[in-house]
Amino acid sequence: MLALTVFAQAARAQELNCQRRVLPVALRDKLNLPIQSVSAADFEAKVHGKPIKVLSLAPDPRPHRLVLILDTSGSMGTSITDSPLWNLELSLARHFFGADRQRSQIALLFFNDRVNDVIDFSQGNSAVGDKLQQVGTREYLKTHIKGKTALRDAIFQGVQLLDHPTSADAVYVLTDGGDNVSAHKTSDLLQHLAVTSVRIFAVLLYQSLEYRNRTPEETNGPRELAEIAQKSGGEILTAAEWHGGSVALSANAEAKVKSDETLNRLYQVILGDSLLEVELPFPIAKSEHWELKLSSAARRQWKNAQITYPDTLISCNAEVSGSGRN
């Protein structure tokens, strides 16, 4: 009888632990500036139509590790002007590194039909900076920007660079979104991301003119990447293209601020996140979609605010098997 009582208490404790989750959340206003004064009371959440208790909201104090992934497939060498997509990609990569090198540890990964070059965390940020300078030559463009695109495989391997990953860690991808050769399916990658809690962010690279017919992979790829990012708690931050001699961003369509300032604001979604503690109304038997939004009063205060959060709650079994919740 005593053994049964102890077992029941342990099972109940496990169930309650499963129902209590801590999840990464980032908020920004219509100008992509982070919203600083929001509180737990400003949120509403539901799963299967039942309300989720929002218990607390606090800045994420953990150090952030970032894996920068660069697409070196053949499509990055295409050009309708003298400037191929690779030049745009490298410019954005260097900006990201320059803005974040003092605030986080950064690893670097290059891929086309396979991962072909890696600077891991043990080599330090200086090695990443040196590499980003070395790959800016015409010779590199001619000899290395080629082949098919294994985007999902690259993200999968990028996550593996993170020892004991948490939701403080993120993968940042620069790509046109196409994938035509990955061994890992989207479902494989989503499952891997769910149990590691790593968030995926991306900037999509575009040519400014429709100079050729797009392949099905190029057409569907951005949508699939957006799904992967959103379920992980990340997002596609913006689309980027050359506009004359400068970078144009969809996140700054009205060009109210400079592109580099827009990018710096968007980086805060990755590095300036908060941790939202919630209590679910029941244990999650399988992965479930849930909804998080601002209260009606908060929506009036911050019109057109955007919330970035993992929109899929993984099952309690996956939690217990060693994923960690945050």
C-alpha cells in the first residue's frame, strides 16, 4: 500500500512538472522596437480552447549562443547585376557578427549539398570574424558557391554544435529558403528542435527582379522554413535584397529607418527575449498547438505588436525523456 502511495505521489509530481512550462517570448512594436514594459498580466493563452495560466514574465538572464549558417549553394552565385546573392549574404553575415560578437558566443557553418566548413564555439568569435573576411574574394565565389541546397541538414547539424542546448540558444540562417537535397525531412527537424528547445531565425535573400522561373523548392522553401522557425520559437525576421547600392528589407518597407538600424532591432528578438512561465490546464499527451496573444487592453496600447514564441507545446513524454523545458 505504501509503495502504491509513493508511486501515485511521484506520478502526480511529474504531471504537475509537465504542466508548468517556461518558454521564450519576444515582443516588438510596429517599428520593430522591443516592448519593455509588458507584464504577465498583459498576456492571454489557450490550448484546445482552454485557458492557460500565465504565471510570470522576466528577462532571460542566460548567455546566448548563436550558430550562423551561410548558404553557399549555386543559387547564391546567381546575379542579374554585378552583385550576386552571395555578396548580399556575406554583407548581412558580417553585420550580424559585428553587432552581436560582444554579446554572445558565435559559431559559423557553411553548406551547399552538405556541410562543408565549420567554425565551432571552441575556436572563439575571432576565428568566425577572420573566416567572414577570408570568404569575400572573387576566387571564393568562383570555387565554393555551387551545388544543391541541403538546408534542413545544415540546420540539424548546426543545432548539434550546441552542447546542452536550451531556448537561450539560436540558429541564424541566411538563405533563399530552397531545399532540394536534404536527407532530413521537415518532420525530423521539427522533432529535433522540439526536444532541444533551440530557436531558428532566418533572413530570406531575394533577387530584385524575376529574371527566371523559380523552382518548386525555391517557391515552397520559404513557407516551410517559416513553419520550422515559428514552431521553434523563432521566425523569418525579414526578406533582403539589393536596391541600388544598399540593402532593402521587407521589415522596413517604408524605409523609415536605415537598414542597419532595422537589423539591430530585429536582433533583439533573438538576444533580448524574456521567459514566460505558464501552467497548462492538463498534461500534454502529444505535441499541441497553442495560442499566445496580448490582452485586449494591451493590444490597444501596443497596436500591431508582434509576439515571437514557440507555438507548439511538446508532449509530457518528450519532456520526461530529457528535453528540458527551457
